Amino acid sequence: MAAENIPYKIYLSEEELPRTWYNVRADMKNKPAPLLNPATGQPMGYDDLRPVFCDELIRQELDNDTREIPIPTEIRDFYKMYRPAPLVRAYCLEKKLQTPAKIYYKFEGNNTSGSHKLNSAIAQAYYAKQQGLKGVTTETGAGQWGTALSMACAYLGLDCKVYMVKCSYEQKPFRREVMRVYGASVTPSPSTTTQVGRRILAEHPGTTGSLGCAISEAVEVATTTPGYRYVLGSVLNQVLLHQSIIGVEAKTALDKYGVKPDIIIGCAGGGSNLGGLISPFMGQKLRGEADYRFIAVEPASCPSFTRGKFAYDFCDTGMVCPLAKMYTLGSNFIPSANHAGGLRYHGMSPVLAQLYHDGLMEAVAVEQTKVFEAAEQFARVEGILPAPESSHAIRVAIDEALRCKETGEAKTILFGLTGTGYFDMVAYEKFHDGQMTDTIPTDAELEASFAKLPRVPGQE
């Protein structure tokens, strides 16, 4: 179909809203390694995980074989409030760049939380409610996940306790207040309210926190408070499963117009957006039905893919969680207090880590100032103020489009616009005032962190 016949925004009908989540693990030849009990070094099963996670979510976490998992009617009805989400042809950006490339983005910011995180928040809250729990605990970095979960819990009548990375808590007070509007309690992490928080503060005085710190606190509270479980916004298999609705919708919309992307790009922190966007396309690649080039984009300040080690590591800084095999900078690594708050995690999803290790996708790290340059360029021509996290994908999408301009290749690019940046104005202010810096860890700093990786049989 001719490009001029493709609308600026492609909307699916309510009837086309996906009825199943897609589990990419079912098509992976090399499955992600199992979670390990740090005390025994043995794989963790259903019973081992029950003190931490909701029962049905554990089943989803451990299911490597079921390709299509039905979306419950109640969750699908909630999705209808803001889904299907639009797929947008970036005609204005293409014109500005004078590129022959065709650029599409899947926009996930059309809900009050302002991001894709609501896709999994409502699912996890729903299963907690079905189990008869009183409430849930969680961590949040930039605040999108905490906002989304507070919305889902308010909708279902669950209590919500959020531990927010301290630098984001201070930089993004309005995001914090949205969570409180929806009834959540929000605590800056690390805090003095938990044993692990006090220990981290003693070991790292004056720390600005990290997602790993906040996870430790949230897990401690969940496991010591009757009627509560821990839920999380990224990294684990269950989250990528729920977020697959992004990719399924995007692929359905593209298929309607006979469009096949050559390059698919997503920002990468823990992996929820990237994994959700690429899943159905990666499934095709794994089954030998089609080929795509996948690019994960991470901050140079927290480069787990590009400079991390593929090894078993703790999922949290306090070392109270299971061990996951992932690309990691070490659970003790605390990144600089940059403004890509949702990408400040020391590790990467075990699913994405395995796919990357098997050479099925690429990764690139980008500096913060270059990211904000791209964010501003995008905002001025496409009319959406993007979140700092999303802007990592925008940066590389622009770079790839300019490369097409140089070579004359009319490639089709798809990237994920994970959300809006309207609660991130402190970051934009620092960029405009020339106060934003690019902090990149040294090799020596990373080696010191790698030296503290846990000892696991067969791991160097």
C-alpha cells in the first residue's frame, strides 16, 4: 500500500483489542535460566516463590511453554478505558529529517499514569484481588510504575505501598502526588523504615538510591506483613508477558496496512517496554517466519547490556531476592542520579538477556544530553513531550533515519514511545539551563561491582 494512504494514526477497534498475551518463551530454543534460591543455589519453584508473589503470577512466571495466555475479561474491560493504543506514522519527523525512512511509533502515554506500565499493573493487582489479599508493595524509579499500580489498586480496592527511588522522589514531586491521589503511601528509598533500608544507608551514606534498593525494601515489607505480596513493574517474565499487548497491537495495526518494519527499537531499563514491543515480532524471527533487526537502547550511565556481565546476580541491592541470570552491572552498582529514572536498574530481564546473548538482538548505550536533544527535536515536530526513558528510543530512531538519509535506503522503523514527560520537567529544566551532565561509569568502577557477584556453580 502506498505510504500516502497510511493514516497519521492507526487505531484498532475495540473488537480488535487482543484477547491473549503472547509468551515469547514458548518459541525460544534457549529458555531463560531459572531463578535460584540464594541460600541453596537451587532453582526456585512455585512453593518457594509463594511468600513473595501472587499465586497466579508465579504460574505465569514459571510457564515457559504456553504460547497464548488468555486475558481475563475483567482485565480486558479495564484495558478498554485506554486501549487499543494508537500506532502513529511520524510523517512530520520524517519530513524534518528529510529521510527516506518510514518511521512509526507505538504511543503508550494515553492514560493518566502516562506510560505503558498500566498494562501490567492492572493484571498484577487483579490477581492479588482474586487471591483475597489486602494489598501489595512495590518499588518505582521515575514513578510511572508506582503511578500505574496506585491507579490499579484504587480501582480494585487494594492497599498500595510504594518505595520510590530517592532522587526521583525529590526530582518528581508531582508524580509522587499523583500516587497519593490514588491512595498509595509513598516512601523515598532507601529509608529508615526497613531493616534493609537502614543497612543500605549505613553502607552507602548519602546515596540517591536505585531500583535495586527500592526492591529490597518493598520485598521486606511484603514478606513481613500478613495479607500482602510484592509486585513489580519490569524485569520478570510475568511482566513481559502482560506487556506483550503492546507488540501484538502494533503488529496487528501494521499488518492491516501491509507494513513490515525492518528495525524495531525500544528503550531498555529492566525490559518491560522493550520486551512487550518486540515479543510477537521476535516470535516470528524465532520460528523462522520473518526477520527483523531489534535494537535495545540504554543509558550510558547504566549500561547493563553493553558493559554488563551475563551472570547470576541478586535482583536487588539488599540481596534478599532470588538470583536471576541476566546482563548485570552488579547488585551493588548504584548509577548516577540521572533523569532516566526508569532505566536506572543494574540488571536486565532474563528473557531479553538470553535473546541478546543468543545474538537475536543488538544493544546501544547513549549519553543523557544526546537523549534530551532528541526528545526536544521530537516534541517540536510531533507534538508530544516524551518521557526521558522513551527518548532513548527516539534518539536511536533518529540516528537510524539519518543513516538511511546517507545511504538512500527507505527502511521502515518502529519504536516504542513508552509515555509522556509532563512530570519530568525538572529534567528538561536542567537540560535547558546547561546543568545536565553525562556521567559514565569507569571500567574500574564496574570491575569493583563485578567482583561482588554471588558465587554460583559454573559461573566465573
